[in-house]
Amino acid sequence: MKVLHFTLGPVQGFVAQARRTRDLWSGSFLLSYLSGQAMRAVLEAGGEVVFPEVGTREEPKDPLLAAILNPPSGSRGPEIGSLPNRFKAEVPDGFEPESCRRAILRRWMRIADEVWRRYVEPVAEHGNGTKEIWDRQVKGFWEMSWVLGEDPGDRSDQRWLDLRKNWRTYQPPVEPGDKCALMGSWQELSGYVGAKEGQSQKEFWDKIRERSSELNLGEHERLCAIALIKRLFPEVAGEAIGWRLDATTWPSTPYMAAVPWIEEVYKNPKAKEAAEKYLVMIEEYRLNRVFGEYGTKLPCLRNAGRFAKLDGNLFHTTALENERATQDLLQGLPQERLKTLLEGLREINSEVGHPASPFYALLLMDGDRLGGLLQNKDLDPGDISRALALFTEGVDKIVGEHCGRTVYAGGDDVLALLPLDRALDAAAELRSRFLDSFDEVLGERRPKGEDGGPLRTTISAGLVFANYRTTLRSVMREAHRLLDEVAKEKNGRDSLAVSVLTGSGRTVEWVSGWDSGEEKTITSYLQELSSSFDEQFASRFFYNVRERFGVLTGEGENGHRLIEGLNAKQLLVAEYLKSGEDGARKEEDAEEIIERLLQVCRERKGGEPADEGTLNVAGALLVRFLATKGRGVER
């Protein structure tokens, strides 16, 4: 037997380039599905996938691999990618890694051919070299690398793929012409140049849109072959992969932002009555495709009524006032009727007490130093694989309990969409699940770490609170930056990095180790603090907080380190008491709240106690954002 390490990419170049939430899901699912084809080739050749733990040909444990090996004959199958793009296998002598590559390309071409046959071929003659563009892009997209060799017996094979990447020979082709709206370095399929042949370009895409529907392809979306396959493959999944997929269940970003507000509407009788009036008004106006969120699969809204099935834009006054955002929904609606709709929505807001927040959360998590764990001679790689499989099994349940949707969960990686008010709790529970999974598998067999204590197995996270109008590509880019550069590199791993992202840029960036030094995680302090401040008080208290922190730390001279001799707690307690309107706030209550605030404002590296000589205003600004639910934050 020999050892095979295999990887499929590009990852971020395929998954992260997204305009809709369904693009994130479809990209991650397709990548996972295609990786499963390579695993299938290994299993059918008599090999064994040893990392991650996916089971055998006869008894597959991973649900996606099980469906790949035995498709459920056109009925529903798994919809969450759970197979990583990289794996290790033991293969028999004579095994050809090229068979993994052929298996991936064979299934990829099957999917591409179905999309071509149904949607593109009938209108290709109206394009300018559309078939040539399609073939060039489809056949030249995927990058696959592998290393095959004898097991060295010292775990050094875990570095083979990283070394192989230094030989990288793949170069994406230079694409001419107008570029794809989703994947900006690739040529769009019509082949026309809009500046000179705009009408021909428009007619081509109108014909594609007629076949695919505007629900699948927006009015101004011109896509390359890769992006079009990613967008439309759920429509051909029954024929192409063997079971049906439903892409219509993915909530839009404005809908995700409005979830807590929708729940409040249904809990408030007067708000619910105003919502029913708003719904009747919309139905009377016969607006186009207004029930666009009819099957979002969000557990907290499972039994909600028709109001909760409205397109997410209809819950935000800023969207109704933005003609570009709602042109498909409100096309042809007279101004007086639009004004009436706005009045109806403002009435709901009045009964609830506030408008819907424009912010939702995107969570990205990844285990720390996994390569080092796999090279640790005191750890059985099978134990690591079993612990990760146990973690993955619980991810979707935890995300669902927090009214979110799991985009991807495989190995030590998680990507999920969540409402703003439950994202921190979800991140903390997922982290706890990760730790518990290793504890359950390793138990007393956990080896010692470098510090002489039990070996720590940790996970880091990047959490972005994003305005729903911020492009998903920007949000994904920010999540990867937070995870890789801030939580892991800057803060020493075992950390949570959070930012607030608007269309105009990043307004808050905060990072901390998970543990507070007490029984609570740092997320508990953030949640408790945000619920302690009502919106008006939060605004008053934090109005001058940046200036106050600057005085305490001398920012610009010594970063976030406190000036010696200054009492941060005392000054902030005085500020807290002064900001109260009625003067009834008790000093002992103020001291307790400020102590909790200082917990999230002190710098804390992953796995280390807080540095009490530091003070970072980002913690206070994040608390303010959470307390106000982002309402009032600029776009």
C-alpha cells in the first residue's frame, strides 16, 4: 500500500466569489461533491480514505459520500457540503492518481453539459463565439495536485502537499472581453463588448434569462461559464448528480438581517395586525415575485405566516426607497402606492418599537494547527479524524438552533449565515462542540503538549456583522482576513475575531481569545453587556468613549497600553454615571457593568489571560453595535 495526498482547487476563487447566499452554498457544495468523486475513485480501486474519516465503500459514514456512492434515485439527498477539498488515502500498489482527476472531470463535465444543453445551447448562435468561450473556461478551470509515495512512517507525509504547492504550474488563462459579474477575471459568455455591441449583448442574456427565469439570473447579471454552472446546477441536479437540490430555500441577506425583527412582529399583537394590513396591501398591488422567501428553512420562522415569506427587501424602508434594490419587485408601481407601502412598513416599525436591523452575520471557523496534530507521533490520526467527524455531525443542529443556515461543514471547517443577535452564541457553542468532540474521542489518551500540560486542540473564528447591501464577495474576503490574519496570525489562534462591515468599509475590528479566565467565555460578556444597554443609553455612553480611551492609553504613542497611574475603571464608572439622565444609577451597579466592559476591552491572546495593562476601544464599540443592533450605523 502507498500513501496518496490529494487536493482540489481553487477554493476561494470558486466559493467566495458570490453575489447571493445561494452562490456561497452552491460553490461550496459543488467543490465538496467533486472532491467526493476523487474519494470514490480511491474506494473503488480498493483504497481507503484515512483522513478525513468517511467510511468504506460498503459502509460510508459521510452523508454526501454515501449519496455519491449510492445516489437516492432523483429524490432528495444531502444539501450541505461535508467533504473537504483535501484528503489522505492509502492506495494499493499500481494505483494511478490520474483516476481521481478523471473522476472529477467526468462528473464536472456531466454537470456542465446539462447546464449547456438546457440553457445555453439553444441561444449560443446569438452569441459571439459562445461555444468557444464555454469550452475554454469549463475545461481549464480546475486545479488538482497530488503526491503519491511510500509511507515514511514518521508522519512527514503530512507536509507533502504543501511542498508540492511550491511546484505550482497552474496559471489561469488570461480572459479577453467584458468580464463576468460574479467572477471578475473571466469573460462573460455572450462574447460581445458592451461598449460597442451592447444591444447584441443584452439580447443574448435576455434569451438566457427567458430560459432560466429572472429568479435564477438577475436583469443585469452577465456570467462566465463557471459562474453560470454554479448558479444553475441545482436546476439540473436530478439528471447531473442523481438527486434533486432546491436553491430557492436560501434566505437573502436582507431577509437574514430582518429575522429577529420578524420574530418580534409575530410576538406583538398590534405589530402583527399592522403586518397583516401591509400584506393585504402588497397582494392587492399584485407585485412581482414578492413571496421570494417562502421556504428559507429557518427553524425560528418555521410556523410563521405569509408575512414571513415576503422578499427580504420588503422589510426595510431603505430598500423600498432605493429604486435599484427593488426594481424587480416594484416595477411599474406608481409613486403614491410606494408611499402607501412605506407608510405601512413604518406603522409596523412603530408598533415593534424600531425598524429591522440592516445587519446579518457570516461565521467562518477553522481548527488550529491541524497539520501539527496530524504530525504528532503521540496522536493516532484516526482519533483526530473521528473527533472531526463527531464535530461535523453536530454543526448543522447548532446553527439551526440559532436560526441560521449552514453553508458548509466538513472536517474542521464551518461556514454559516446567522441572525445578528444569535451569532456570538452560535460561535461559542460550535467552539464548545469542537473541544468536546476531541475530549470524547481522546479521553485519557490525550498526550502532553509543549507546555507539559494536556495537548490543546483549539479552533478559531472570523465573524462578520455585515450590512446586507455589502457585497458577499467583500464579506467573504473579510471573514477570511479575520480568521487567517487576525484570529490566527495576530492573536495566536484559539481566538474569535469580529468586525462590522458596511458598504463604506470596516467600522469596528475586535479580537480576543475565547476564554475570559473565568467559567464564562468572552462571548458571554459581550452578550450580557449588549443586553444591559438600551439603544438610547448606549449611544449616550459611547458617544465620547473613543476620546476617553485615548486619554487613558495615549493612543498614537503606546498603542492600547494604559498610561501608568491612571485608573481606567474609575474614570469609566464616572462616565457611566454621568451619562444617565435620571441620576438614579447606583455606583455598585456601574462598577459591575464597567468591569464586564473592561473584560472585552483588554487585549487577550488565544489561550492566555487578559493583559490588564491594556485597553482597546474596539471592545466598547462592538458592545455599542450589538446593543443598538446596528441601527443607525452608516451604510
